[in-house]
Amino acid sequence: MKLTKYHAAGNDFLVGRYQSDIDYSVLAIKLCNRHLGIGADGLIIIKDEPLSLVIYNNDGTLANIYSNGMLCAAKYIFENNSNANFFSIGFGDKIIDVEITKKFPFSARINLGKVEFSNEYTKVDSTINPFFDQEILTVQGPIHIDTVYIGAVHTIVWVSTLEKALESKLAKEICNHPIFVERTHVNFVKVIDEHNILVRTYDKLHGWILSCGTGAAAAYIVGKIKGKTDEKVRVHLEYGRLDFFMQKDNIIMEGTATKIADIKY
């Protein structure tokens, strides 16, 4: 089996073409293990006719979305399937539009679709619906949060300094707060100016991670709604950056993906 390893803003993925005789859930667990396998955040399998993909988390479960993974998949498709500047990828029940904006170095725009606020999507156990611009009680006292769904549930916490937030246990507490039925990813966000923000993400499965595209998208849209940022925003992550803007009601993310290695397994 031939695979290619890529990363986008520090999120690394193994990407390969679909074969019918492989249990990809089992394979993802083996290959993505950073001590006993190749190591990756996930495994992306590309299918042809029609063009579509499936993303497996490193624990073998299916991923709802990995926007940085979509950047890696876009680079793989561009290099192996098509030299077209525009194409669409089937992902679950969605069709995701991709625009290649640069070939060298590679850059692409991914249409992430619409943000959802309803508790039906965010799985918040509250009579307040949507649970947006609200407070929850923590051991550190009341904390103001904004929770949205964009392929995954993300909670935004606005901070003046990231250092204290990262050192505290607040992210883990919010992630596991009983109001979140299925837990939540937590994003601490600091505004640099109206066009630039810093984001650090606590993943509900992995803890602190280098970057999260959907977390960055959530921070962008919440900042825009609350008047903290402008229409076009650059999100600075622990590793790398992503650019965001709106196209009608859809969030557009632009970023890069880098090829790490070709692998035969």
C-alpha cells in the first residue's frame, strides 16, 4: 500500500487511495501510533468516481471533519488526481468545494460551510438555546464562553494573555463540564488586532494540540459576530496560520499543506 504523509499547520495525516480489502479502522490505529507505527493525527482514504474521502482518527474512529486534513487531502488530490484549480470532494453527506490558490508553494481554500448555534448541534444541556454568549461555573469562578458547531463542537474563551490560560486546568474543566453532553473542544483566543488573533486549542481527545482548523474557524466566526474582528482574519496557531473570510453564509478557510514523505507499507 502506498501512502503519503502531509501536515497542515502541524496536523499530520497519512493519505492513501481506497482498497476494498483493507479494514481502515484497524489500519489507522496501527499506522497512526507515534511509538509503534508511522505516527499521525489521522488516516485519510481517497475514493474515486465520484471523488470522495473518509477520515479516520488515530483511535480508528471516523472523524466528522478535519479541516486541516482537508488541506492535506486537497494537496494529495491535486498532485495525484487532478491539476484543476477547482474541484469538489464528497465527505459523508456533504460536498466540500476546494480552490487551489497557489501551486508552489501549495495553498488552497476550503469551504467549511455554515456554523450552527442550536443546542441540537452543540449538545448543550440547557434551557437556554442557543447557549451562546453565556457563563458557566468553574472552580475558578464564572467563565464567559461562546459555543458553536462547525463539524465539531467548539467553545471559545476570550483571554487577554494566553500564558496563564495554558498553565491553568481551566481548559480540561470546561471540556468536561457537565453542561456539554458529548464534551467540547476548548479554544483560548487572544485578539491582536481586528485582522489577527491567536488561538490555542485543547482537544477533547488529545489535550493541547499544535493547531485545529475547525477551532480556528470557530474563533473567527465568533469574533466576527461579536465585533472583535473584521471580515477577513488571520488566525495564528502554535504552529502555522490560517486565513478566513465569508462567502455568503459559508466560512472559507485558506491554508497550506506540506508533503513530508512517500511511504510504502
